[in-house]
Amino acid sequence: MMRQYELVERVQKYKPDANEALLNKAYVYAMQKHGQQKRASGDPYISHPLEVAAILTDMHLDESTIAVALLHDTIEDTTATRAEIDELFGEDIGRLVEGLTKIKKLDLVTKKAKQAENLRKLLLAISDDVRVLLVKLADRLHNMRTLDHMSADKRARISEETMEIYAPLAGRMGMQDMRDELEELSFRHINPEAYETVTKRLQELSQRNEGLVKKIETELRDLLVANGLTTAKVKGRQKKPYSVFRKMQSKSLSFEQLSDVYGFRILVEDVPACYRALGIVHMRWRVVPGRFKDYISTPKQNDYRSLHTTIVGPSSQRIELQIRTKRMHEIAEYGIAAHALYKDGATNTEGDILSRESNAYSWLRHTIEALAEGDSPEEFLEHTKLELFQDQVFCFTPKGKLIALPRGATPIDFAYAVHTNIGDTTVGAKINGRIMPLVTRLANGDEVEIIRSGVQVPPAAWEEIVVTGKARAAIRRATRLAIRKQYAGLGHRILERTFERAGKIFSRDAMKPALHRLGQKDVEDAIAAVGRGEMSSLDVLRAVYPDHQDERVTVKPSGDDGWFNVRSASGMIFKVPDKNKAETDADMGPIRGISGNIAVQFAPAGAVPGDRIVGIMEKGKGITIYPIQSSALQRFDDQPDRWIDVRWDLDEANKSRFMARVLINALNEPGTLAKVAQSVAGLDVNIRSLNTVRVAADFTEMAVDVEVWDLRQLNQLLAQLKDLDCIATVRRLYD
């Protein structure tokens, strides 16, 4: 176990003026509070915060952050309180320790909705001060190093959480060395057989090629020195098991097919020397086409900068090269922790300086902004995971602005990355001056010009095309708003007619005082709820005019045997048959909202419980029930007195089946009808009638009247029919 003085010495090596008293005070406090507590390994508990602090000294972090590492478990696991830590160490350290305590309580491997909410809390906690993340990652790294003492179930759970959340988060913050080690440790517990196999093969390869790495290092260094780069340093390494396994999985390769198991890093003094070294190497050895990447001129979003190339080097061995300066190397290893801000002692008020210096921290801030967009927890989780795991391509606007996107991104993703409004109004794109389809996958260096239209609404199908979380979330929001607008338009017409029949004038202002009675946040939500059928227009009328008596329909015998007079609120009279006396084959349905003993029938294509429905008074027929999607309703747009606000009596509806019409376009081959019938029967659905028409040599159109219990069962049927290989299209008919 590390000693107190050793920790202080480690800090003073890179920060001679460090506050030694603060470090000693934090150590003594943590030692006293943890007392006789033991870890699962049997070691004193204080060994854990000491090792976490030691990991952070490797990143050359300030003494305040080291003190937080020593104290990070005290509130959670001892009698320490936030108030006590504030008093002894200051509010800044107290706030950080409390933030780490909250993170420790989060379970990030759980069902999707809860995991998403916990990921929100994690990112919110680290967004206030990135030092919370640095301490948490160091804490997780030491826990992973000592995971063998846990039960198998706990090892698997913690490793899964590390691989899924913490390792990619470290990578996104530019801390690649930490990411590599977290992934290696997780891989060993998540897939021990694969880990053992790959490790064994790498050991065998290393034994066969003993001395090869040193030989290549020497030859590269001698070449660079001979060409004037006398201070260049060369370091070679064999790739780690998880890196090899991931490449085998992603490219479907066997171990024998891997050609670039070795990687070499060249460190030089400055940026011009990077490009000189690249030229020297390329002039000496053949380059593997398509394997050169310049992350100096176009850094990654986590601030990573290097030149990457693959050559067929000494001994005809394919090797990967990274060429960078010492400063680039420091940032590549420690990411956001490598910024001079933290070496000089970061304070809470300097966070804005950091956000300007670090693209990695800017990404974190950008991700937090998604919390304010109103997305569901599941959408936020999807958004964040997409951002964490994707490799990148770099594209340009016509004005030269660089836009970083995940691999596989389309012009639609590009448009949303520039601005949400640009994405919403996109109708086309030019890539490198040529008009290209919006489904085109962008490549590095593409110049993308977005073509827009002011009347465009993003189609819902775009969600299947895009790959960025931001684009998907924006498309979903736009789709929801468009659907809400449609329902609001319908609801507005329904409310106008209902208020008019009651002799009242409908207005949005009149609804505002009644919103609390309707349980709605704003007027537009209430109107859309009426359009969706979630709230009756009569409920709105009664909420706005509590004293109103419903006189929507008055029914009186006409004197003619078997007929009734129906008088609307505006005075129009309809003669309709008595459903008990009239000889009619009208379907009787469990419908609420109709007074008197009036005959009720359904539209020819039917309606089923779950549909949003309206009633139309028809002379000599009674009231016909239509689904709101029926185009036949357009005939009655100018006759508001004929509209009746109705809804299903679900208690009664569950006792009967209802007819709906389905149109199927099927392959004209033997057995098709049998497959359709079998699929229908398998869902306890009755076929009332079936008509077929041959529409082409290979296709037959079937109009099938089915009897179902409700809309849910009908949708199940449509989905099941779509899955049949003999079916081209299937849809419901409303007319």
C-alpha cells in the first residue's frame, strides 16, 4: 500500500509548490473516518482512495483534486458529512465529494429507462466540474484492477457497466490510455474465453517475433536521425487483446488474417517535424493505400492530434505509425486532464476557460444541452451512446467550417449538426458540387451544401436513415409536432361545431381559465387531445361553461310508426328510424353520446374500438359512425349540424367483434390465400368476406372484411400479414 509521504512526493515532482498541508490533512481525515474498514481483498479500505489519488498524480492533477480523491468515499461509507468536509476543506472540495457520492449510487446496468435516467444524472454531475469525472474514472480503474475479489455476478455487472459507459466516456474525454486499460480489464471478465484465446495467440506471436519490435524501433530511429530529426523518439508495441478481438469481430477476420498487430509511435519536437518525419518514412517504405489520416490539421472532437499511416516496413512487416509532438502525446494519453489549466490548479470559476480550450469538454456541454430538449430518457440514452461509440468523418460547409460526424452519416445528419432548423427544412444536398441523394454516406473531406425549403417538414422515415442522436431526436420532435398540429386542427373543428350547436362561440382565450379543470398544460395541448379522442369536446364545453345544459340532440316520436324526429341544437330536424321497429340490417354498436332510441350503423368499411370516431346524422338512416380517418367525412364539412360527438363505451365494446376492411396486394402463386387465412385464424380473427382481383400477371389484390375485437388486434393482424413473404403490401381501408 502506498504511504502518505510517497503520495506527497509524487505531487511535488510536477508541482513543487503544492499545498502539502492540504494533502496531509485529507489523508489523515480519510484514514480516521475509514478506520478499520476492509476491502473485499482484505486490504485496509484506505488503500483504495490512496491508489485512486496515485492514478491522478500520473495525470499531474492539482492538489485539490488529489484531496478529493482521498475523500471521495467518506460521505458514502463513513460518518462524514458534507457540512463537516465544507468546514475542514472548503465548499469547493465538499461539492466535488458530494457529486462523487451521488454518482456512486447510480446503477448504469439496469433496464433501459432507468439506465438512461442514471446516465443523465452522471453527466449532469460531471458537467459542473470535470474533476468529478476524472476522480470517478480513476476510482473505476482501481476497482477494475482489483475486481478478482468480487463474486462472478458482480464482476460481470461492473465490467459491463465499465465497457458500456465509463471506457467510451474516458475515450471521448481524450483519455485513451485509461480507456484502453478499462476495456482490457472489462474484456477479461465479460468474455474470459475469448480473452484467454487472444492473449495466448499474441504471446505465441511475440515469441516467434522476439526482437522484431526492437529491430524496427532501431531502424526507424536511425532513419530519422540520419535525416536531421536527431531528437526523435520511437516506441513500438504489440496491440492489446481487446483491440485485436474488436478488429477481428468488426472485420470478420481470423487471427491469422490480421496484418497490423504492431504499432509504433514517433515523437518529435514540433508540428513541422511531424510532417518531415512522415515524408522521411514514406520515402523509405511503401505506404498501404487508404491508411493515411491527418488528425493534426483536423483534430478529433476529443482534442486528439496525430498523423496516422500504415507502411510495409522492415522485414516486410505491415506496421501502423503514429507521429506526434510530445504535447500531442500528453493530450492523447491524458486527454482533458492534460490541459495546463489543471496543472496550475483549476478552480470552479475557470470552467469557462477550459470549455474554450478543450473540444472534449465542449462535447460534454453539448451533450448536457440535450437534457433540455425534452427527449424521453430512452432517446437521450440512444443519443449519448451513439455519440460515445462512433468513429468520425470530417466534412466541410461551403464556407469552410469543419463538421465532425459519426461514420455512416448522411447529408441529413450534416444539416442537423449545423443547426436544427436547417435539418428540419432540408430537401436536398450537393456533395462536392454535385446533387446527391440524401441517403448518401459522407466521406472524409466532403464539402456539403444543404438545399432547403421553407415549407418542408422532415419525414418520419428519415429516422431510419440518420445515424446521429441529435438528428434522430430532432426528427422525432418534428414528427410529434406535425402530428400534434394535425390533431389540433381536427380538434379545433370539432370544438367549433360543438360550441356552435350549444349556441356558444369557441375561442382559445375562453379555454385558458378552464385548463386546470381539463388537466392540460396549455390550450394547444387541450385542443390536440380532443382531436386524438383523449378528451371529449363536451368536457371542454362544460369546463368553459359549467352551467351549460347539454341539449345537443332532442328525440321525439314523429307519430309515424317506426320513426323518430331528431332535432339538433340549431333547430334542424331529421327523421330517423326507431332501431327497435325499423327493418334494417344496421350494425348496433356500444356508442356513447347519442340520446334516445336511434338507429346506429357503421360506415361501409367499419370502425373498431380504439378508432377516433364521429357520428353523422343521415336522413332516413339514423346515425352513421365513421373513423376520423375516413375521407367520406369531407362530404359533410359544410354541414356542421349533422356532426355528433361520440365515443366508445369500452365496457360494452369488449363484448362484440367489429368489422374492418383490409386491402392486401399479394403474389399470384399457389398457397397465398391459405397463408393469409392461416395468419388471420391464428390471431382469433374472423373473415366476413373476401374479394380478389388480379391486378397484374404476378399480383392479386384482396379486399378482406375481418371481424376483430379492437384496434390493437387489428394492428397485430396487419403486422403479421406484412411479415408473410407472399405479401407485397397490406393496409387498412377506411372507405
